[in-house]
Amino acid sequence: MNYKVETERETDGRWLGEIDLLPGVTAYGLTREEAIAKTKALALRVLADRLDHGEQVPELAEVFTVSA
């Protein structure tokens, strides 16, 4: 499974990163790179939580892509 990190710039200048396939995985950053890093970190915490609760998670190789 490969989760796509979508990014967009808000009107106040902050960057927003989110992963549609993982509801609630949304993070802000002052730069695009920071938003991407925070989004990936949150996604990994969500996947780890799922593992802790015995839920199915995708293979962790090549988990993320970043939209252009």
C-alpha cells in the first residue's frame, strides 16, 4: 500500500498535509517539507496504533508518495 500525501498552501501561508486514505491524518507546517514530515509521522503513529490493536495494516515498504 502506498499512501499519497496531498499538500496545499493555506491563505495564511501555512502548508497543510493530509492522507485521504487515513481519516484524521492531517498536519500543518510552516513549510511544505515540514507539513509532509508531520503528516508522515502522524500516519505512522496511526498505523502503529492499528498494529497494537490487532488491525490489518499494509506492507510498510514504499508507504508514502508526495503529490507534485
